[in-house]
Amino acid sequence: MKSIQWPIFVFRNDTVVEICECLQDVRRDYEGVDVEDGVYAFFDFEGKPLKGCF
């Protein structure tokens, strides 16, 4: 797995932005099926999209 710059910004498809401080937060708060369906888009601190990292 590549190195991730924290925090993780989560853009929801309902225009809400959330912040995760660690990988455990991402795994706990977001269901895989929703991630795969594009309900959430994840970006690192530098604005790089994160796909398939979780």
C-alpha cells in the first residue's frame, strides 16, 4: 500500500465533506459497498484521489 498523507478528506455524493484522522476511522465509518458505488470519494491532504487503498 502506498503512503497516505493524513488527514483523509471524504466527499460524499450529497455535497458534504468529512475528515478522517486515521485509517481505522475510514474502515469503521464507510461501508465497502457504498465506496464501490461511488457514494464517497476519498482524497489525501495533497488532494490526490485515493482509490483501492482501503
